Amino acid sequence: MAPIFSARNSSANAHSSGSHGSSRTRQSPHAARSARSSPLRAILWRWRWVIASVILAATIYTFIPRSAPEARYPIVVASHEIFGGRKLSTDDLELRMSTEVIPDAVTDIEAATGHYLVAPLSEGAPILTRHLLTAQFFHNAPPGTVIAAVELAAASAVIIETGATIDLYAPPDEFSGAGQATQIATEVFVAGIATDEHTKNFLSETPDTHTYYLAIPRQSIENVIGYATHTPLYAVVNTSAYRGESGDLTAPSSKKDP
């Protein structure tokens, strides 16, 4: 009987020993996860201040008030230097965006195309409605005047420009024998000039033609129209309108840029 007891006891001891050995080498699932997460925890702990700073910055950025996008407005400008009187084409105009609202600015190229420019403009200057020879332009005559289209003698075209103040003379009647011109209006303001450029072909060539839009005092308009229907008028710059207190010739401040 002793050998049998001994064998059973030995078998039980072996089973018990195997169970304890297995319990010492096998880890629980929680212990395995803890072991795997230990490097990640170490990295997070090492960079904790950087992570905290990033979170703080993101929070502050979220609550910072941000201004609305800057408004931009379309305006038409001169694409190059343009002389007064020119009939505008699309090549003379350019559409740009402005951060400011410019009163009376033209906002569409088509709205300016085909109109005459009454005053010279530098490159990049905005086109205003008062720069164009339109119906609105004629309604903006200086007080006490009316604007009329007048033909002037070719010799006058050299000295006359928009913004000038002139006196108008009619040449003597060729059949009267008189040799003195007649002054028919004084202090006439040149409001604008329309120029049709010359044309040239195989048969002929026509020179530039100028039409002068003059702000004529009301008391002189009948006299001017009456003479202008018979002959081109001659214009003389009215130097008294340009003479300052010192006696030097200066453009009058009230008559710049109609």
C-alpha cells in the first residue's frame, strides 16, 4: 500500500508544483495592458507642458474676435495717360478693386466706353461721372452759365484746354472792310473738349476735329450762337482770371477740373 500512496502523493505534488509555476509565469490581461502603455505614458508625461501649451493656444485662438474680410469695390481707372477730349475705348480703361468707396466713380467699363473725356487723366486715375461728356455733365454748368458746343478756329486749338477761361471774338466780316474783330463774350469757361481723331485711307486723310463745350454766361449765349452759325470763333485766354494777388499767372482754384 505504501508505494501506491507515495505515487499519488507524488502526482499531487507534481500537479501542485505545475500550477504554482504557471501562476508565476502567466500575467493577467490588465497587467499586460499596463506594461504596453507604460512607454506612451512616459512620452505624454515628458511632453505634458508642450501639449498643455498647444491646447491653451488653440483655446485662446477660438475666442479671439476676428475682423470681417475687407470690403472691396470695383472702379474703372485710366489704363494709361489720356488727354482731354479723347473718345474712350476699352483699351483706355481698366477695372480695379478699391478698399474705399469713391463717390461718383464709374464701376463698369461699358458705362464709360464711347464717351468723351472732358479733362486729361493720369494713368491709374479713377474715372468719375463728371469726367465724361454725358447728359449729367451738361446739367452741372457753373451758376449763371449754360453749356454749348461751339466750333473754334483751328488756331485757337493750340492754346485752349479744359479748365481754361477764355474770351470769344468773331472775325470781321470780309465784305465790311473793317479790320477789327468783335468781342462777343468774356470769361467763358472751357468745360470740356471732344476730339475725333483723324482718319486716313488711300483716297484722303481728315485731320482731328475738336468740339468745345463752353460754359457761356447767360447774357452772352445768344450773341455767341448767332456769330458761331456763320463763322468759327477765335478764343483768347483771359489772363485776368488767372492772375493771382502777386500778379503771376495762376489757374483759378474755383475753375479746376469741371
